[in-house]
Amino acid sequence: MQTEQTTIIAIVGLTGSGKTDATERFISAGFARIGFNDRVYEELHRQGLERTEKNERMVREALRRDYGVGVMAERSLPKIEEAIKAGHAVVIESLYSWSEYKIMKKRFGAQFSVLAIYAPPALRYARLATRSVRSLSPDLAASRDYAEIEPPVEKAGPIAMADRTIQNLGTREDFLQAVDKFIEEILRRANLMK
């Protein structure tokens, strides 16, 4: 998707809220995907570790402890810059920390905005227990929530500062329609509708 005005949207929310589904809709609409979580997967691969919830959490926390809470944003900036240089609108998946948010806001200003996806814990935990990839028990899901809200991850800040929130309380189809409507609004505002 070629743009005259760069649009960068970060999708935030707690585990099981619907971030992946929302990101896929942005990709389908022509946005270039930059996943901050990809920096974790690259480190897992570099260390020869299996991609499990336990290993992901260990590596994610170690990277933030060793290089600062904004490390995922800092390591993703070259990929974002490359997408922008190519004229693409960007969707960021897995922006977590307040530090990452501040890095993005400082670098991109008004070009950068945040979409929060919300679903209450009980609903998210039920969804996570039955999802086909990386399912989590309610206890593991609650543990992950606490780990992501508290330091060093600090996930609550970007959610609280979201420019828009979409609630994912009903069917998947209803949620995807709400995301599509939001994408249309963004594209219309940026004069990117075909």
C-alpha cells in the first residue's frame, strides 16, 4: 500500500483479546506488519530454544532487563523505517511496554497511534484454553496477565493511552467487522481508500 502520509498503528491488548485477528485484518488491507514479538523469536532461534510460553517469557524479560524496557521498539525501528521508506502504512503487533510506546511516539509523533483490543479476563481465559495454537490454562493466562502488566513488561501504559479501543465481547465476526470499520476510517482519513 503506497501512502503519501505515513500511518503507523500499534495494536495492543492483553493475551487472548484478539490482537492477532485484528493484525491480520490490517495486513489484508495492505499494511506492512512489524512484530515487536519477532525480536523475541529471533533471540529464541539464536539461543537454540524451543518456542514455548516459558521460553518466550524468559527471553522477553531477559531482553528487557539487559537492554532496557524499550528494546523491542529500538530493535524494530530499522524495519519500520524500511517499510515507511517503501511508502507503506504499518501495523505494529506486540507493542507491549510504556517505554516502547514512548519511543514510538517520540520518533513518529502524530503518524503513530494505538488501537487497544479489550476483552474481560474470564472471556479471554476461556478463549485461550480452547485455541488451537499456544493454548493456555486459566492459571497460566492469569499468570501471564500479571507478568505483562507489572515491570519489566509494563503492558498497561500503552493500553491506557490508546487512541481507540475496540471491545471484543461477542462473536468473532462482530469483532472483525468492528476492526474493518476502523481500518476504513483510518484509510479514509489518510486519503488511502481506493
